[in-house]
Amino acid sequence: MDPMRPCAFLDRDGVLIEDTGYPHRIEEVRWVPGVMAALRRLNAAGLAICVVTNQAGVARGYYDEAAVGRLHHWMAGEARAAGARLDGFAYCPFHPEAEEARYRRQSPRRKPGAGMIEDWLAHFPLRRAGSFLIGDRETDLEAAAAAGIPGHLFPGDDLDGFVAAILKGI
Ligand SMILES: [Mg+2]
């Protein structure tokens, strides 16, 4: 049996939760419709699920990395409570025009760079074949293309229906 699984790389803001403009407070998070059913569907299809999210809000000083970690921990718990599994979270706090010098950087991990995706593929038993990305921006799709995997532009609304259509096409 092939121990390597394909992975669904999911953008966070605008795909899993509503992009309300640098969302970072748990009490303000709004999940997108169909999200938990979509995650369960991906789990059942044997895909790993890794979140890849640019968090320039850290670079801009809107919130810190601890807030990002808290939010992701909470999201993983909510998924678990709904019978779904989020396998991993990667975020990129860097931005070339960051307020803070330590975050002021052109990072290959920042989408449209493929760094976060490549890191997951390099360090975990995931295979590129059969993997794909879902994002809500062109830069997400560019990151997918740079990693050599299909990218799907989520128009909003029902994530489960969107995922079902993607899986049907694989
Ligand atoms: Mg997004």
C-alpha cells in the first residue's frame, strides 16, 4: 500500500472562513457554508488537508503570531467536534512592506510563492500526484501552478458542493 497520501491544500480566509478583512478573533470568525461537510468529504476521499494562509496582518502589526496559533488551534478543535480532521496549518507572516523589521521580507512561502506547499510535500508523507489547492484569489492559483498541482478558484457560497465537483473530476 502506498503510504503517501495526496493533499488538499486549502486557503483559509475566503475558503474555510469568511474573509472579513484580516480575521483573527475567534469570536468574529464565520465559517463558510458547507465547510465541515467539505472537510469530512475530503477526509473520506483519503486526502490529507493542509491549510496554507498568508497572514500579512502579522507583518502589518494587526495581531501577533500567538493569535494566529490560537485561531488555528480553535479551528482544528471545531473541525474535530464536527467529525472532520484538519491535518495541518501553515501560515506566512512575512510581507515586503512590514511594519516590523523581522517580518519585512520577500518570502518564498508567501503566496503566490509555492513555499508553504513545497514544505508540506517535503516534510510529510504527502504526494504531489492527486493533490490540489482551493483558493479564492489569483495568487492562490499561482502558488498551486508553481507547485505543479491544480488550483481551483472558490467563488464563495457552498464549499461542500465545490469540493464534491472537484473530487468527481479527479
Ligand atoms: Mg483567501
